[in-house]
Amino acid sequence: METHLSCCGVGGKYKYNSVVQCGETGEVDGTEVTVSSCDNPSEYINWDGIHLTERFYEFIALAFLHGYFVDEPVILPSPCSLNFSSFTSYTTFKKVFCYDRSLNPQLRRTEA
């Protein structure tokens, strides 16, 4: 996943230009350019230098709903289990958070 460059941007170290933004046409370094999105936005964290991509917002939502951003995670009983498999980032989320309990000390505490 690309962590520094924006998907829809141009110029500079991070493909961000505050004057010519995503979808606009303008001059950058003496050349007229039209800023368009990358071919694979799901591989980026940053959309346009200001906003995150849909995939990364999904990742944040999954982490929040699984208790990673709260002080006392809510452990849902099995009838209330939520299915997030339609989220495109769910497979990556499971690899990072669900299979390595050492990444979430709160879950380790509640299982002890």
C-alpha cells in the first residue's frame, strides 16, 4: 500500500499541489497539467493530499468496530457478530489484526 503519495495529485514530493488539485487543470513547474486519479486507488492511503481513500476509511472503520481504537473493546456475542467481508480491505485487516493477537494488547488482556 502506498503510504506517502496521493492517488489524485501532481507535483512535489508527495504528488500534492495546493494550487492545482484533483480534477483540475493548471500550471505546475511551467507545464500545464490536468490532475487525474491513479489507476489503482485501493492501493493508496491518501486520495488527494488532504483526504484518505475509501479503502483506508474502511480499514479505520474495521479497526474501530473491532475495538482497536477504544479503551475497553466491546466483545460482541456470537449472535451479534458482524460480517465485514464486503469491505474490500477486510482481508488485509484480518491479516494485520485478527491473526496476530500481539498487535492488540487489549484482546490479550480480556482473554487472560
